[in-house]
Amino acid sequence: MSSFSDSQVVLVVDDDPVAREILGILCVRRGYQPVFAHSVEEAAEKLSAYPVDILVTDSALPDGSVLPLVKMVRSTFYLMAMPIIILSRQSGIDDLPEITGLGVERVLQKPVVAADVEAALVHAFEKAPPQWEGESEVRRRLGLRRHELADLLSFLKTELVEVRSRVSEARISGRAVDAELRSLILRTRSAALNVGGHGISRLLDIFTTGNIGAEDMGVLDEALSRAIHALTLRLGEPTVGDAHV
């Protein structure tokens, strides 16, 4: 396990490179890991590629209002609880009331004040459901050495890949989640919880109860892809198409 990051991840979305740099510095100062985007489209891509805990975004971006991005977060089951902090250049933005009505943590005026940003981040992280339990906490709880925990995480990744393969087969054939696949999902969810993968567990949790039909397979496939990518980052392994952040 070449890099096992315990840092909580903040997605910073702003088309101003100076603003991104300032916000990145403030995140690092608080021990958070910033990931950057400059548009609504890029932000949506980063949300699919990284285990983001909090979204900090300008209210207006080169490809339009941030409203569609906020709506996407609030309507996606594995993102909907994510705290959102909005940065506003002006008080008269037409759709700001609609944006805030979707449930945002804080609206901060630009130019930003460092103390206000840091306070908003701290408050948001107090509410944010953690993606991962810290490595030291997991090792202490389980009594494991670092390489032993890495082995368990690698096993979890193998399980997730198997689940996704089975889901893909069911999706292509038009089958629903059967009892055997549901049992595999439950087992994988339990394994994720044991090694501190709360985010992965939440991704799978919705599929452990109720009847999952063929129309839900696309959502499950997307969730599994996200979970596998997040675990790959957790293990410090190279990923296909990693973007410089």
C-alpha cells in the first residue's frame, strides 16, 4: 500500500485559478485533501472519479449556473448527504434562492475570507458522513499491521470486482438481482464495514433491502464502479485515466 490517505476530500470548483489556489491552501491547512475542477462538467466527472466528502463551488461557472450540479448531487443516492458550500460573487444571482433551497451548508461571499472558509469547512465536516475510517483507527480496532490491512483491502477490491462482474452479466441478460447476488452484495458490504469503508458500505446499502429490478442495474453498476475506483485510490494503486488535480 504505497499511499494510504486518511485525508477527507474537498472538491473545489472555481474557474479562477487564484481562487482555486487559495481554497486549496485553506483545505491543506486544515488537513483536507483538495481536488479541483473549473466547470460544472468537470465537477461532475470528479464526483464520479473521487471519494469526495464535501463540495465547495462557485455559484456561476463558465458552462453555466452551478444549479444543475447541486441538483445532481441531491438526486444521486450516494451523494445526496454531501455538504455543499457555495461561493457567490454577488448577492443578486437569480437562481441562488433555488440553489440554497436544495440544502446547502453555507453561502460565502467572494472575495473569500480565510477564517469564514475554514469555519465553514470545519462545520461541514462535523456533519459529513465519513467515506473512510482512519487507517490508524482501523488498525487499532482490528489489531492489524499496515500490510495486513492492505491485504484485506485488496481482498475487498476483489470482492467488489466480482460483484460488478455479476451485476453486468445480470444487466446484459435483463435479470434482476437474485438471492445469490444479493448474498454476495451483503457479504461485500459487511467486509467494507469491517475495514472502515463506510462510503462503500453506503453505496451498497440501498441494494440490500427491497426488490431490485433490471432497471436498477445501471445505478448499481455506477455505484460499484465508483466504489472500486475509491478503493484503488485508498490502496495507492495507479488508476486508468487519473487526472492531475
